[in-house]
Amino acid sequence: MELEDKLANIPKKPGIYLFKDKSGEILYIGKAKILRNRVRSYFQESRNLEPKLVRLVSRISDIETIVTDSEVEALILEANLVKENKPRYNINLKDDKSFPYIRVTNEPYPRIFPTRKIIRDGSRYFGPYTDVYSMREILKTVKRIFPVRSCNYLLTTENTKNKKYKVCLNYHIKRCHGPCENYVSHEEYNKVIEFVVDFIQGHTQKVEQDISLRMKKLATELKFEQAARLRDQLKAIEIFRQRQKVLDPTMADRDIIAAALNNNDACCAVFKVRDGKIIGRLHFYLNGVRDEDIASVTNSFMKQYYLKADFIPPEIIVPALLSDRIILSNWLEQKSENKVKILFPQQGEKSRLLKMCNKNAQLLLDELLLQKQQAKDIIAGSVKALQEALNLKQIPKRIEGFDISNIQGTNPVASMVCFINGKSAKSEYRRFKIRIKETPDDFVMMHEVVYRRYSRIQKENKALPDLILIDGGKGQLSAATEALKKLHINDQQVIALAKRLDEVFVPGIQEAQNIRRDSAALKLLQRVRDESHRFAVTYHRSLRKKRTLLSILDEIPGVGPGRRTQLLKTLGSLKKIRSATAAELSAVEGISPRLAEQIREFFHPGEKDTVHGE
């Protein structure tokens, strides 16, 4: 269906829309209260679009819509799909998979520990923590205050009842209640876990009140030793609480969201206020924010952050007036089952707090930009040494290295590896199947590969590398320079590194360059050469193995491409096909009992093995 037809048939219902390019890649995901109105508005000639939207619309080749029952449902679906697909034109939260969480396991006697892997088994997760030190401090305090087990035993009801495991030192020093030997009931242990959860979430006042009541009750029952342990817990919690800054005498729970923007980068910081105290700060970097304002960035951030936040407070302070604040409130209320207010204070104490948090977000963003700039400015010593050793006009920060691999002319392939600032950039690697059909010639193959690589670079209007390294001698170097000349690339820095003596050749000079054997410059060239050779050989071996496999099966009478594919799909490998019995072979779709016996006879001549037996 043509784009115009799709636009004409978009429903007048709430939902989400996906803009795709001609290759089917998702460019942008958005939500709408009325899909028809929102989507068609992008294509109105009278509308004055921002530069970012002009670029987006020019690339749209297809539109997909998903209808929902409400705008809140559309918001949730949009947040999930943006997080999953990370479209180019959406504001994307940078990958937080490496951030740790605190995990409370879903077991009869739960464990509490840090993790970077989320397993959907009913466990509860708190985080992510961008500050690992603060997370470890919380866990250290939890371990000191609460008697929670740290072992990895499988404490099922049966195991604890039968006392399969023995208590450890933690039980004797009062750091664990000993659930492994059934010294504590399931209910009592899980009550402690709920205290820990409240403590992690910053609700220390609630924990203190509960422990205080239990302590007094134990004291009246003359259980002084148990009451003393609770008294020590209260003191430890009080010390921890005193470290935190009190902001609000009303002891309110709220999140303060701050944001800072600079060109295509942004930083959003979340200050967690629990019981009137700042208990922590999380910060996240976002990209794809060019031409966006604080409100739209905060809008997008909140959808992604609260999608899996461990706690949603009743009040969220934001740095701008949000267009989606009502829908966001409704969604967060459904998620938390409590009333949630989103506020943009412009005066008073809350406004002062917001300004303080915004300054912090700006400092964090400045730090990120400084790190980026420093990374650009730092040039590896080996790269500088290479420029000096070969008297290169341009610092070779990006080196692309080529190698050819073939054995007696079979399956010839080539590789291109890339090193940026002296380090391999594997995402930039490329591999080539040689297309030339004549008798293999290393020089001709090198000419083909270099021509193909840089003709494509020209078509895509990308920058050329600072240095091209050819694995070979003067012949391969000459073939590469001829390919570059054919493309009218005349000022490209290109050299060759011969394998035998590690001699370096440059165009126009007959003799090899004199580079010290122990120099960082030569070691860098050797690393690039060796990596290009490894990459080429690996590719060549995989093709040769595949060809060998196919050629062996093709030799069996009655086994064509279809049956060959079915055999491999069902049995998995040539080794398993070779060792399969006639009965196992005949179980494969399309393989008759007679053909199964022929295949078995092919691999094991003289051995009798029939499908039905005798």
C-alpha cells in the first residue's frame, strides 16, 4: 500500500505510530490521542516543521499504527517500544544495562545482593544505581543492621524442616536468624525482609517506628536480650539517617527531576527525597536531543525512567511545564496505585530545590562533554610515533588494514580491519568475497577490494581513513594505489607491511623504510597487519568448512539441495549425519527408508544397517 493510501486510512483512535524507512528500520515511535490527526499533521505542507522533523519526514517510506483503548495505554506501549528499539529520531536514554540493581529474591527465605542481570522470576529489583559506591554502602548497612542470610543454600520448606544445612558463623554473631536450621519462622524472616525493602527505599521512619514498638513489647515481656538487639538496630538506623540531609520538615516523599541540554547530549538527574531527606541521586545521559527543549526531553525521560522504577512517590517535581503531565500522572497513578502529582514550581522552597538540582545536572553534563573532548584530544603514543617514523603529513588516528586469504585459489576472501587511536574498532571491520573469476592473483584481488571499499565510501560521502595499511610488499601496494587513482583519490596516505622481514614500503620509494624493530610505531603496524590476517583467515575457514560440508552431501545420490537442508536442519551437523542410524535418517522429512540406507552406506560402506531390520 502506498504512503498516501495509508495516511488516508489511519483510524481516529488513540494509539501509537511507527515511522519506517525504505529498509524497514524504525525511525520514530510516537503516541497520539487521535492517530489520524497526529500522523497526518507531519505531512501538511502548511506546517512549519523543525529541522529535525524535516529530516525525519524526508526518510519516511512506511507507517505502522497500533490502536489502544486509551491514551495512557498508548503512553505505556510507546515507552516500551522506544526502550526496545531505540529509534534514531526518538530521545533515547543511554543504555543502562550495565548499571547494578539490588535484588530481593523470590524465595521462601529471600536473599539480598547486587546484580546487573534482571531475571523475571518474581524477584524484586531496586535501582538502577548509577553510583555503585552508594549502593554498596546501603548493602553494607543492611548487612550490619538486619539479620538477613548471605548464603546461597536452596532453603525450601522441606530442606529447612529436615535441617539439610547447618548454621554458619553469621548465626553465632547474630548476623542471621538461622533459617537453614528452621530457627526462624517464614513469617518472621519475611517481616525482616519487608523492613529491609522499606530501608532501601528510604522509608527509615517507618522502619524505626515498627522496630521501636517491637522493642518495647519485648521489654514488657522481659525478653531483654532480644529487645537489646532491636535497640542496637535502632541506633544503627539513626546513625545512617543522620548522614542524610533533611530538606523538608513535613517528611514528604518526592522525586526532583532536573535536566540540562547541550547540542545532541542531555543529562537528567533524579534526586530521591524520602521522609524529607535526600537519600540518593541517579543521573542518566540521553542522546538524540538536538532541536528539543527541556520539556520534551523531560517528557521522554520520565516515560523511560518510570517504566521500571522501583518506587513512585506521590509528588514529582519537574524542570518545565510538560505537555503530557496529565497522561503521565494517570499512568503513574495506575502503576503505583496512589495519587501522583507532577509539579513545576516557579517560586518558593520547591523552586529553590529544583534550581539546586538543575545546577547539579548541568555539572554532570559538563563533565560528560569534557570527557568526550579529552577522548578526542588524546592521541596514543604509538600513533604519534608512527607519524614521526614515516614522516606522515596527517596523524594516523584511523588506520584501515587489508589482507587477502585463499588456499590454492579456493574461496578467496579479503578483510578490512580498523584501528582508531591505536585500538581496534571491531564494529568497523568489513569482509569481502572476491568476485574476480580468473586465476587468483594477489595483486588483482587487492586492487578489487581497495576499489570496492573506497568507491562505497565515496558514494556514502564518508571520510577516508588517515592511513591505509596493505598486508604485502611492493606489488600489493602498487595494486592498491592504482585502485585509489582510478577513484581519483590522489593524496591518500597508504603503506604496505611485508610479512617476511616486517619491511615498510611507501609509494614512490623503491627501498623499505627504516623503522626500529622495537619501536611502538612498528608494533602498531604489526598489530593491524596481524588482526587483518586473523580476520581474513577466520572468514576463509568458515567458507571452506561450509563448502566442504555441502560438497560431501552433494556427492550422495538422491540428496539434492532440499534434502541436504532438511538433513542439516534436523540432525544439526555433518558429524551427526555421518553417525546417524538408517532409522534416524529415515525419520527426517523427505528421506525415504531406501534413501536413508543409501546415505548410511555412503558413510559406512560394508556395514549393514536397515531401517526395519531383518
